[in-house]
Amino acid sequence: MFSPPPFGLSLESEPLCVASSRKAFQLQRQVSRVRKEFDCWDRILFEALHHE
């Protein structure tokens, strides 16, 4: 008798999981890059405002 694989181990759901984790990783890198740029602008604005 054939028994289905345990939940989460089906072959078709694995690539989706891998793809979503890769997408999440790319998103994280993008967010960190944007945050670096924002920190840079934040510093520039701070110095500009407190220079007078």
C-alpha cells in the first residue's frame, strides 16, 4: 500500500520553499542597501540642519 509522504516533504513544495527563501534573501539585501543609503542621507540632513 502506498502511503503519502509526511507533510512538508512533498517534492513539489520544495522548489517553492527554496524560491521563496531566495526571494526573502534578495529582499533582505535590498532593504539593507536602502537602509545604508537612508543612513547616509540622514547624516547629511542632520549636519545640514545643525550647522547653522
